[in-house]
Amino acid sequence: MLITSDQAVTMFARYCRARFGKKAVRTVRAKAKALRKRGDIEGHEVWNRVADEIEQRKSKAPILDGLPLRGRARRVFAFRQSAERPER
């Protein structure tokens, strides 16, 4: 199974968010900066894309009755949303 670079960025952003929590963006940006210092421009760009994805995912938190969903409620909400989508 082949995955695109966009899919890889999304998967790694989810991993970093789970692994580093609130420090994920800062940690990933630090990694990007270190790569740029070493001259790895491509690595710098990819890690910045991961950081951008983490920030974007934070702003997409589902909201119900004016409050962001967290934990189990968020998983149930996501499951119900995916169940309502038509099959392709």
C-alpha cells in the first residue's frame, strides 16, 4: 500500500500530537529549525508541514453546544459523523 506525502504528514502530525501533547508544535518546529541549520531544506519543509497540520487540526476540534468535545465524546462524535457519510 502506497501513501502520499500528504497522508504521511497527516499521520505523523496525529502521532506527534499524541506523543508530545501541547508541546507538539513547538517540538516539531524545533526539529525543522535544526534540520535547516544542518542544510536539510527538504526535511525542514516537511517538518514545517507537519507543524502546520498540527495547528490546523487543533482549530478543527468539533464543537457541540458551544463547547469543544474532548476524549470519549470526541471519538463518539467522529464515529457518528463517519457513519453518516455515504459510501464511495
